[in-house]
Amino acid sequence: MSCAYSDALLAKMFPDVNFFGVDRSSKTKELNERYFSADNISFYGMDICDFLESHGSELNNGLLVHQRVRAVLYPEKIRLLYRACYENNIGTILCLEPIGFSRTTNSFFKFSIEHNESVVFRAPLIMHNYPNLLLEAGYRCVDVEAMEYPHPHEDIRILKIVAVKDKLSENIDFN
């Protein structure tokens, strides 16, 4: 099926909150609409940055959740996403991404607010320095945790980061 299962559950638990499911694939949008419904959930088949730009006025200091998808994107796409979030009313970002021992560097990745290059840890998955990417876009990490995950490779974890729009960054010029 697809990733809208948890979104649909949350939409039913919180009927006064609007939920938007965005996936680049129109097929995923169609599957989500077929299997998951609630009055307060809408699905879109488009690029997330385009969605943010066209729906920013509806987001009202919203929450963006990304899970198990950024590990397949290049760092520049993540930078563009976080900037689009900052510029289009996203107040909080929840990141839930796989991390683990890098078979490329033979070490664990060091997450930091300082710049670290992204590394492949298990092809095609990439570990990005999310704290630094979020800081560059004007967000401050308020919770960072490597959570255990039932995976056949015991070194795999899910990195949980909660980041909020930093009021000190309100005058960021991304140009």
C-alpha cells in the first residue's frame, strides 16, 4: 500500500486539523485516495516544494513530517525543501529517517550543527547532516534521538529530529 496509513489514523484522531499527503507520484495519490479517507485529509501528486509554494497560506505554522524518504535525496533537494518550509508557514519539522553504520566510511555518521558532507551508508540510502541543513534554513533542533528499529541489521536506527522555526532567523536571506 502506501505511507498514508498513519496520516489517516491521525486525521481521524484530530478532526479539527487539516492533513495534506504529498507524494511526487500521481499513482501514490490515487492509492491513498482509494484506501484512506477522512474529511480533513487531502492527497496531492506533486513535488513537495511546489505544494508548499501553492498552499503556504493554508499551512498556518504547520508541521511537516518526513519519514524514510530524505535518505534517497541529494542534499541540495533537502536544502530546497527546508527553505520552502521556512518561507511557506511550516513552523515545525519532524524528521524520521534511517541511519546506521556506513559501509562506505566504516564509521557512524557524526550529526552536528557544523557542516558535514552527506555519506552513503547502505546503497542507495544517504545519511545527511539534518541538524546543519535545518539550521541553514532557519530551524533549531529541539529534540534529536537515534531510536532503535526492528531491522535485520542491528546497527540500523531511525533518527528522530524535531526542529522549530527559530525566531532569531526571521530575517534570513537565502539568496
